[in-house]
Amino acid sequence: MSLVKQDYILKGKIDLVEGKDGTVELVDFKSGEKPDVNTRDEYKRQILNQYRRQLEIYAYLIEQRYGMKVSAMHLYYPKVEDGNPRITYRYQEKNIENTMEAFEEVVQKKDRKERLFYGERTPQRETLLRLRLALLLQLQLLII
């Protein structure tokens, strides 16, 4: 799924969209072990935060592209045999806004760097840069 913005193309792949009570819930399947959401391990907390932000970007995509209201976002760990295989994040508009603002900052930084490297944009260069930026932003989702 993609959304064309003025300066870039936002693209993502959502594993599952479930309809419920007039809204949708997003599910992203994870192959690893389910982390404890209350962990004090900084690395694991950072990974969970990255996954949450990824889901928030997906929620933004769904709302902007299809006009659907997202109520919750889930990480699903199929390896869990005993207990709940999901980590659930309730939709919070302010969190989505904050994530998208941070994402826009990344885009602007990359745009400034590309202008320094490539010079001012022409229509042909603009097309190539949009494609290149779309690929870079897909990778950046893992870093945010």
C-alpha cells in the first residue's frame, strides 16, 4: 500500500487488517520471541518502540488512503503457545501525529542532503529522487 505525498511516497505492507465495530485493527506478524512489554532491557524497549511507530505509520496510511478509522494495532507472535500472542497498542491520535512529524523530519533531512549532493531538482531528477527516497524511507521505518 502506498500514499503519494508532495515530497515522497509513503509505502508499507500490512500483514492483516481486521474489521471490527465499524473500525479496523492492524496486525503485524513477528517471527521472533514475544518480548515482555514491561522489560527494563533498553534494546528490547527500543525494538518495541520501533514496532509501535511502524504500526502508527500503517494506521496513518490506512486512514489517509482509504478513510478507514483504526481502533487498535497489534503485534502478533505465532510462536507463543501459552498465553496471549498479541501486544496491543490502542489508537491514539496524538501518537500518530508525533510519529508522522518525526517521519517528516527524516524526509526533510534526507531532502536537504540530496540537494547538497545532487544540486537543484529538475523534473527528471525529481522522478529519480522520489523513487530513491521511497526506497530509503522503507529502510528508515526500521530505524525510527
